[in-house]
Amino acid sequence: MSEKIESVQIEESWKAVLAEEFRQPYFAAIKSFLVQEKQAGKTIYPPGPLIFNAFNHTSFEQVKVVILGQDPYHNPGEAMGLCFSVPKGKKVPPSLINIYKEIHRDLGLPIPNHGDLTAWTQQGVLLLNAMLTVEANQPASHQKIGWQTFTDAVIRHISERKTGVVFLLWGKFAQGKQSLIDTQKHHILSAAHPSPLAGNAFQGCAHFSRTNELLQQQGKTPVQWTV
């Protein structure tokens, strides 16, 4: 049993919190599937060392905000294990452009020229995708391999073991996770997805100033939304 846990490269606090998940048959099935896909010559994003990047950047103790995405970017070099984020040097994706526009409208901050959101993760913002891998050029291809069982458990553990976390649920998919969250203990801010497919519906949600107000009401440090 312990060997399975040791083989998962994930930050120590999460390794402890999620120990039971790593022992479950579904998690072994995820690992087996990914190995088989790679052996079949398929390209999987993000690269193996970045699959648990969201957890490695933001320890369980640090988490005070959760932004929930769906699945990783499926184009070369974009997925970095943090939802909505791409490495510096990569073109900023349309959804992230709309997020930046709302931050500018909401807080007056300048629109960044890159898409790397690592600075948020270092302040307790967990950038969690519901699916942690995807096949190259095949969006949502790993939607049914077990990742949602795992990330649903992550959300439940945060809900059960922490208090006052601000969950940002953008779009119907993310909002479908609301049942996993104890709304007596936590704050949920819902809005349309920032994708251009939703038109301008995301604009005006003011989630970034509202998040900071909720954090400050609890005596927590507000997030510096600049990157």
C-alpha cells in the first residue's frame, strides 16, 4: 500500500490528506491507463512531473481560494498543471484574456502580457482542473478515466477540513461541483465561464474584489491578483 503512495509525486501535506485516495482501485486504474497510453505512443499533457503541479505549488494548509477549471490545455507546451495558466512565452488563451479584462475592470490592474498564474498559487489560490490530464489535440479525452473521482475528493477534503475558503465556480461544469462544498463553512462565487463562447457574461462578476473582501473579513491576507 505505502509503495503506491510513495510513487505519487505530490506535496507532503496533500499526500497525507489524500492518502486514502491513492490506495483506491480507481487511482491505480488512472495510472495504468496513462502508462498504456504513453506506451501506445500517445502524447499526454501536461508532462508527468506537472500533473500535480497545482498541489505542489499550493499546500493544503495554504489553500484559501479555489478556482476550478475543467481539463488541461491540449495544445503543445500550454498545459502546466494549473487551470487557466500557460507558461510565459505562450500566447495567452482567450478565457484567460477575459479573466484579465475583468481583473482590470474590477481592480484597475494592468492587463499582463503573459499567462503564467504561478504568482496566484503562491498566495493560497489552488488552480484545480477537474481532469488532470488530456491527450494531445483531443479536448476532454480523459474526462471519464477517474480524475473527477479524485478531484471531487479533493474538493470534499477542503470543504470538510478547512473553513472560510472562497470557491470561484465559473460556468455550468464548475457550478456542478457546488454540492461537494459545505456552504455553511465556505463562500461560493458563481459566474458565467470566461470563455468567449459565453459572450461577455463573465464581465462584471467582480469576483476578484469580492474574494478579497471575504478574505479580509476573516482576517486573511487578500490576494494580489497581479502576475
